Amino acid sequence: MRSKETPRLHLDSALNDLLMLQQRYPFLDKTYDIAIDAVLKQIKKFPDKVGNEYFCHRCGNKVGKYEHHCECGQGIDWRDE
């Protein structure tokens, strides 16, 4: 059985690699910004709770209870719920 933390470790590693490459090749800054943003969206985050509603911390869109992703692509983590 694969650990649920394994994907997170791969995402952290990919993010570190992108940050290192961004420093090495600053003329590709915009390209790396897009790639880094895509990786960060895959790292699931718990939504912000306001009253009885939940909102994506990245874009502010309302997310339904137990949705896996927001419309903006941000992964939603409900494990704390």
C-alpha cells in the first residue's frame, strides 16, 4: 500500500527543483512562475471557513463540502474536518 504522504514528498521535491532552476535561469522567470503555481495548487490545503461555508484560500471561491478541487485548480484537503 502506498503512503498518502508519498505524493506530497514528490511535489515538495519538484517545487525545490523548480525554485533552484528559477535562480539559475532568471531569464525564464515567468515560465518558472507558472510551473511553480501549478505545483503549489496540487498541494492540498484546508479551505477557509466563514460561518457554515468554506472558501478556497487561493482564489476565495466557495467550495462545496468534500470537493476535491476548487474551480481554480487548488487541491482541497478535508482531513482536519
